[in-house]
Amino acid sequence: KRKIFVLTGEASGDKLASKVIARLKRSRSDIEYLSVGGEHLKALGIKSIYDLKEVTYLGFTRVLLNIFKIKRKINYTVKEIIKFKPDILFSVDSPDFTLRVAKEVKKKNPNIKTIHFVAPQVWAWREHRVKQLKSFLDHVLLLFPFEKKYFDKENIQSTFTGHPLLEEQSEGKIDINQFIKNEVYNKLIKEGLPGDKIFEKDKRIFSIFAGSRPSEFFELNDILCEFIKLMNKKYNDIFFVFHTTHELKDYLEASLISKLPYQAEKKKHWSNGLNYTVISDEKIKSEILKRSTFAVSKSGTVSLEICNAGVPSIIIYKMNKINFFIVKMLVKVKFANIINIAANEEIIPELLQSNCNSTNIYNTVDKLLNDKWALEKQVTKSQE
């Protein structure tokens, strides 16, 4: 019986890996799996050797502070992979963790084939890493066609596969207005507030992607809540939907309610203070995104899904000052978002570091919402 060890380092990699493995399981039933994975691989019946959260660290400083813990985790992971004796080690994204493991595994057992999905962004920084990859990776699967030249140059086997999350999905049958009403009604009842007369008019959906790690959302939490308050002063027809993982849903909801408390009006009407919810169900998330008017997203591969859905957006990102200083010393590209990097122009507005504040986000979104031509231009150019 063939064996595959699936190695991920964060929620987004777990999601990507599950798309690939789900398809493989449909065509091959004779493969045994083990993983370092999260909720998506678990849903496929694949056991993880430990909780994915144990290796999810963001930024240089957090990595440095946890360097010994990470080293122990790498050693343990390598030991478990060698013990499992897989035919293939399939690693996905999170190169600072997964590639270190792959390198050690290859040293200990050269017969294990190593395949890595989502190439390290060598075109953005640390281009010399390509040479190092040759010694322990048998094949690299690429999200973008322009990446191939960097691997061909070093005679590393690579294949452009595209993004599995961009594959056309069947149209869902979610009634968006009913979904929103249910989300609001349930929260009102939970808080002991009146639940009738929830809507007097239809709402526009705004999708918000604040990151799949607590540390990412921690940086953006206050900023996004203040942004929503600014939007509520001008717009009363918007419903904000935060997309997150099952693991983070409760944490995110608790964090939001402390910043955006529900306020019942004296009349039995729904208050505009309750115009947000948090979702983690993947099928619902996909449909909500497709029906969204706009998206605010942290920098990452999720922007590809947003573009594929034909939804205009802006990119936001913030990290602590030490991390930002180090990144700025190493990075070679002008943009943070992959769409902008590939096009070598700012198709999607980016608000990073000091520019990532509630006022700038509000002003940028407000301007775009009132410029239909700019919205259409962004969607068209981002899909080219």
C-alpha cells in the first residue's frame, strides 16, 4: 500500500492540501495518509500527529522567541515521518517550517520523494534559496506560470498547476438575505435583545479576511472595527462578514463583540450596530464571497480567490516594527499582493504598515464604492 505524508504549517496550507488530497482520494483508494494538518485534512479522515496551531508562528520576532520550541517540533516531525515510511512527502506552503522538515527527511531517507506545493517566493526575496532546494526537493508545484523560469534555471523539476481553490464550483443555493437575517436574529436572541423587524431593506455584503492566525488578526482587530464604525456613519445598507477558520471563530467573535457591541434601539428594530458576523463553513464562505459587493483582505493567496470571484477589493497588512524592518531589508519587489507583483503595477490598492489605519481604509473603500468605472477596471485587470 502506498503512503503519503501531508505536511502543512498553517490553516491556508491545510485548506490547499485538502483540495489536492480530496481529488487524489477520489481516484486512488489504495493510499494511506498521515499529516501535520488542520480541520480540512481532518475532514478527509486524515490524522494529524499534533495540533497545527503548535507550529503556526507569524513574523521573525515570534519565530526567534520560539526558536527552540520550533526546532524541537521540526525534529519530532522528521522522526514521525521517517517512522511512517511514506513513498511521498507532500509539503504545502509555510516554507520556513515545511522545507526545513523536508530537508532533514531527505537527509535521513533519500528514497522518500519530496514534492512541495506553493513555491517559496524566491522572486520576491532570498532568490539564492532556489539553489538550496535542489538538494532535497524532487518536484515543485507552482501557483503562477512566471515562477517556472526560476526553477528551470537551476534544473529543478517544476510544474505550473494553478490554484486549486480557483476551480469553478457549482452555484450554491444560499439565500443571502435569509442567511444574514438568521445570523443577526440568532445573535440578538442570544443577547436577550428583540429579534423581530430585523431588516427594512436588503443589505450589501462586505467580505473581510483578517488572516488565519490569531497574531494576524491581533494586528488588524482595532483597525477593522474602527473602519466598520466609520462605514456605519455613512452607509446603512452594508453587512460585514468576517471569514475565518473553525479554530478561530469563537476567538474572533469574542474579540469583535468587545469592540462592536450590539445595541438595541428603544423601538423593536434591529440596530445598525449589529451588521457583522463571523463564518467558518467553507461552502458558505465560498458563496458569500461570490455574492459580495467588496472585500477587505490581508495580503496573501486569498486575494486570488477574491479576484477569481470577480469581487473588487483592497489589501491591508500590518506587522510589528522589527518584523517590518527586517522584511524591508530583504524584499526585492514593490508590492505585497501577488496580483500586483505579477502585473508589476498596483491593480488592487495596498495599505501597509503606517498606511494601514481605519481612516485610510475607509477613504479608499468609500472612493472606490463611488467610482463604478474604477471598480470594473480593477476586476477586469485582476482577471487578465
